[in-house]
Amino acid sequence: MVAFEAEDYPGSNGQAGEAAGALGGRAVRGGGHYQLALLPAPATSRPLYAHCRVRREVGTAMRLVVGTVQQALARAEIPDGLDWQWVSVGPLNAVALFPEVLCRFDGEAKDSLWLDRVVFSTEAAPSGLDGVAPVPTYAQGLATAGRAKTPPVLDGRADDACWRETLALGPFVLS
């Protein structure tokens, strides 16, 4: 899993600011059809899910939209409630998202939504999303590796549990 703080990547009309209860203390806020965040897209050949930590203010029905600047690739209804909650969108084709992922929401112009953090995963419903450390903003273009919960068996097959919990990175360019 890889996480991004939304306020580090505000979209064209997302407004970063202090937000009570946000994991990093700040988040991006916007009204209906606002482009809240424009994030680096993880490169993987596996189906990808965007797990977005959001908080509604008051308003009518809202949908979180994930895609590119040119097109929406997936939508999810944002449940009622004024508390922070995780909304998952996907599966997404990471190749279609590359190089940047746009997060926006559809709603009435008077409505508003906060976007705190986006976690990309190859799992539809992973646990522990609050604990995923965000990627530093200076690390764009870098790959980071963590320790697997269960080590792989070195037998030439990629069927171990640890491989199902990771993002497959690529394509790489030799320069």
C-alpha cells in the first residue's frame, strides 16, 4: 500500500487547510465538482483501489470520483455522516491512471467535502488504512520497500501471501 496526504497534492481548486480529526492535522476542502487532489499514480499491472479518507459537511448525495483529468474511471457513493470515513473506489486500471490520479467529488455546488488521505492498494478492503504512513512529497518517482508480515518462500513461484499484499511496480526504464 502507498499513501498520500491530499493537502500535499491539492487539485486546481482544492483548498488545503487545518481540519480537526485529519490524520496529519490538515486536509483539502472543496465544493461540488472541485478537483480536490492530483496525485502521482502508482504503476502496477494489478487492479488498483483508491481508499480515500473523507468527511462530509452537510448536503445532498455525494459521489467521490477517481480518474484522470480527461475522464472519470470509477465512482463511489459517500455515505451520510459528518465523521471521517474511508470510501473505496475501484477496481481501477493503473495504466489508464498513469501518470496522475485526479480525485474530485460530484455534488451540489453548495455542498463541501474534506479529503484527508488517499491510500492506493491492490486489495479491495484492506485493514489498517489509518496506520499507512504517507509518502514524503520529495519521494515522487521513488519506490519504497517495507518488511513483509510473512517472508516469501524462495522457490521461484510468486504465490506467497506476501506478494498478494504488495503493489507490483513498473514499468522501469533503463537509462
